[in-house]
Amino acid sequence: MATRDSTDSPRRRIVEAAVELLENGGPDAVSTRAVAAAAGMQPPAIYRLFGDKEGLLEAVAEHGYAQFLERKRAQLDPAPQDPVQELRRGWDMVVEFGVSRPELFAVMNRTTGRGSDAAHRAGLEILHGRVRRLAAGGWLRVDEELAAQIIQATGQGAVTTWHSTPTDRRNPALLTVLRESMVAAVTRAEPTVPAAESGPAAAARALRAALPDDADVLSDAEQRLLREWLTRLAADGGAPHA
């Protein structure tokens, strides 16, 4: 059975036409009439397939996330020798995508959370996988959830700041400084050996990261309780040491 966005399907033609208009002329260029004309269709087809313009923009965002995910998977290393360098590469890729495709990036961020887009969720899973590997290796200096939030916030902030700065004042060094500030905020200079720390935070983070999702030795309730305990231990001692 063909997928809803299979090659040359009316839906795909409309979405690709909308993306092209968006990236060439900004959001105001994405009118239903203009998109229909660019796709070689009649405007009622857009309402039939997407409901309204907002539905079309959500499909555009989904298309963008799918392209972004394809790039992410292409560079994904399931067992990196240097997880901190892998974090840098992943952050750079996000920022490069946002810097090079600002209109699409803005629509993707604006529509995040409205639906259950599979590509967006898969991208987040890759991010959380990177963070989990950092935790398991003793690299994290903060809780996993906070680390993921810092990584996302600095990447989106870097793109927003870049595009809000006049072209003649943009300095690529800003992106490097922001990336290294992110790395310093979430990772340690050297991985820790949990027993050498004065508190249980690193041990809790490492153990939680190493726990399998389907450990047969524990029941579902026991796994939830253990993860809750480990999360609290990690958070209580998660502040960087002076």
C-alpha cells in the first residue's frame, strides 16, 4: 500500500510546493491559492487533504522533520568512541540546518508539540540516546532531562540569534562559543568514576542510563520505582561541584 506522501501523490506535491514557496518567499507566500497553483492543482484539494492553512503548515513541518531526521540518521554512530565529540557534531548539524533553512526551521519549531509526528519523536530519541551514552560513560554533570533541554535550547537559541542579527554583523565565532558553552554546561572535562565522587549523583545517572528498558529481573512497577529513585538521587546531587 502506498504511503500518504508517496512519490508524486497529490499530498506530497502540495507539501513540496508549499516548502518551496515558504523558503523562497517566507510565510506570506504560502497562500492556499499560490500553493495550489504551484502544485498544479485546485485550491479545494488543499482543504480536502489538510483542512486549512494551519494543517498544511503542520504537514510542511512534518516534511521538514523527515528531511532533518534523514540527515541525523546518516551521521549517527551507535557506538561512538568519543561521545562528547558526537554531541558537538549533532549540535552543529541542528544549527547548520536552521541557519541554512530559516523559514522551514521556524515553521518546524512553531508547530512542535501540536501533533504526534513520528519524525520529530524519532529525532528526540536520537538526542536522548546521545545524552544516555554520556550519562552511562560518566560524562554528564547534570541530569539527563536537563542536559537534553540545554542542548535543544542552545541550538534553537543560536539559530534565532543568528537570523535576528544583521547580516554584516554575523560572526561564526558566536556559534562556536555557544556550542562550547553548551558542552561545558552538560559534560565534565573527564569522565568520572562514580566511587571517587563525594555524592551518589554520578552513580545514579550512570546506573539509570545503563538500565535496559525491558529488564526481566524487575517487574514494571519495580522498574518505575527504581528509575524514580535514581532520578531523585541524580537531581539532588546533580549541581556542578565548585
